[in-house]
Amino acid sequence: MTDPPLPPPAPPYGYSVQASTALSGFWRRLGAYVIDAILTGIVVGIISSILGAILRTSMSDATGFWYQGGLIGLVIYLAYFGYFWSRNGQTLGYMALGIRLVRVTGQPISVGLALARAVLVYLSFALCLVPAIISAIMIGTGSQKQAIHDSMLGTLVVRT
């Protein structure tokens, strides 16, 4: 005689997204993003200044300075969000405001999914803010409070 199958394991973080978890709204997410943008901006500024001094990039060479800063900014942005979102679903801004990024099933997200989401968020701001504005409206009015990138990748931002 065979044993009955075991029930599925409980989702990580101790909750089920569908059951009783409150979704995070627009203002909390915006506040967390502002905190994260300030932190990554400080790091980018420091690294750009150091590299500018080493490479002797002058402010008169505005094109080279801005391309260098933009590339460094993108790398730092992807590393920051990719690491923190895949580690425990929370960046420092998310931790400060008590929110977490999860899949719609409640499972944690992978490094690849974290990087894909970071690229989509970055592009939404880089493309004349139009996708970012649409995402803000979707978060504020949608029942699942998902931005464009969340609905594309199957992620939710929940309160912890």
C-alpha cells in the first residue's frame, strides 16, 4: 500500500498572497523607490567622481562624462535591485516602508526575474516617463495594484 501524497509546502515568507496579504499601494511604493533612488544615486555619484578623477574626465567633456555616469548608473541600478529583490524581495527602501516583492504565487523571485523587472522599471523611466505614468495609474486603480512590469512578469508588491 502506498502513502497518500504529501501536501504542497507552505509558501516562503509565511503567508499566501491570495489568502490575506495586503497589496502595497502607489504612495508606499513611490516612497520606497525614492529611498532606493537616493541610495543608488549617492553610490553612482561617488563611483563616477572617483573614475572621473582617475581617468581625468573633465566637466568640459560633457558627452563622455554623461555617458560614463549613465553606464555606471545602469550597472549599479541593476546590481542593487537584482541583488536585493532576489535575496529576500526587499530593497532597503522596501524594508524601510514594510513592503516585499513576490511572485503572484507568493514564491520569492529569482535573480533573472529580478534583473528583468529592474530593466523594465528602468526603461519605463527612460522612455519619456510614459510607461511610468501608466504604471502609476495601474497601481493606483487596479485591483491587483500591479504596474506594467509586474503584470508582464507575474509579480506583486505586498505589505510585510
